[in-house]
Amino acid sequence: MKLTDQHFDLIYLDPGRRHEQKGKVFQLADCAPNVLELRTELLQKSDRVLLKTAPMLDLTQAIQQLGSVSRTWVVSVDGECKEVLYLLEKNAPLIDEIPIEVVCLGSEAPGFQFTRAEEQAAEPVFSVPQQFVYEPDASVLKAGAFKSFAMRFGLKKLHPNTHLYTSETLVPNVPGRVFSVVAVLKYDRKDLRAFLPDGQANLATRNFPDSVAAMRKKLGIRDGGVHFVFGVTDACGHLRLIVCRKTTGY
């Protein structure tokens, strides 16, 4: 950068994530080049700097370290969060007003945009599981749109820390997976087996004390089949099993 007097419309950086001593890294200071050391000079050479980082990097921490962030994109491909992009400009908004855009590639569902201020102000309604349950796309969860996601799509949340959502009628174009609820049960082996005659299900947990492995052992359920079972904590603090089938087309 010091070898040129040119001014650029945009500088794009994808720092290397390999460190001689630490191996694979994702913290900004460990990547090469260290954009934290170059930030001031970069913004002297260009009005805009677009930075790509690993998805493991904490979004809020990165924004605070970088400063001058005017926009952020969280990008997933086929439901897996792949990259986070930060646009740096000299006249950037306050941190709570920075637009954060969720982009879901490989999905027909549109992404959406929110700010930290919107997330903090959101007051979702909490509910027991209704007819449909929604598992947000990984990019939604990475972006931290836990409450604003519910508000944007008119969904109810199962619990403040259980990031699954529900509705009585099907809401189209929600970024994520949609399931039809078969039953909501206590965390009990006997109750569950009545709904799984083949003894198979795809298990997952959300805000639940047991791991999937421990849950599978306790319930005596083999992996696979057409049913999905979420172990969750509901709005009343009770442990529940939500037995579902994936909704066609989602």
C-alpha cells in the first residue's frame, strides 16, 4: 500500500487464515495481513474497504475492533454459514445502527436486514409449539437475529434462549427449515416410542441440558427415519420433545 499514491474506489481483502505458529486462525490480529494495523492506511487509499472473514469470528467483537464498519453481510450456502463481510467507510453509523444483512444462497427464501437497535427493541411473543416449527438458517443465528427474526416473519418464540419459532399457519419464505408438528411430549422414553414405531428419528437439541448423544441413549432411538425430534426448553421452563416431520418444499 505504501508503494502507491493511487486512490481506489474499493479495496477488497480476504486475509490468510494460516499462522506459522498457531496453524489455522480466525482472529483478525492473527490473519495475514493484519487488517487492524492497516485500517487507517486502507481508508486513506480508498473510500470503501470490503473485508471477508471466517464465520467463527464473533460479529460484535469484529465490528468493535475494526471501527468504521458501515454494513455487514452474513452469508450462508445451503444452510451452512460460510463467510461474513464487513464494509468499512470513513463515515460509518453508530454500532447499533449498522445494517446487518442475512444472505441465504441456495435458498428460495429471501434474506433480511436488521440492526442491533432493532434486535434490542424487539419483543417477540412466546408460545408452546403450534402447528409449525421453524429452525432458522445458520446465517440468521450467526447474525444474532434471535428476536427480530420472530418479529419480521410474524412468528412466536418457544423461549428467550430456545431459538426455535412457531406458528399456527404456514408462513412462506422463512429462511431456514420448516417442520410440521406431530406431537409435543414430556422428556420420556415411553411417550416418545408411541410416535416412533420404527424406533428411528433425527435428534437435535435447543436450550436443552442433555447432548444429542445422551438424549439418544436415554430415549433408545436410532438415528435416521422421516421424523425429527427437538429436545427443547419451553416458555415455562419445562423440558419437552417436539416430534416433527419436515414440511414438503422446505
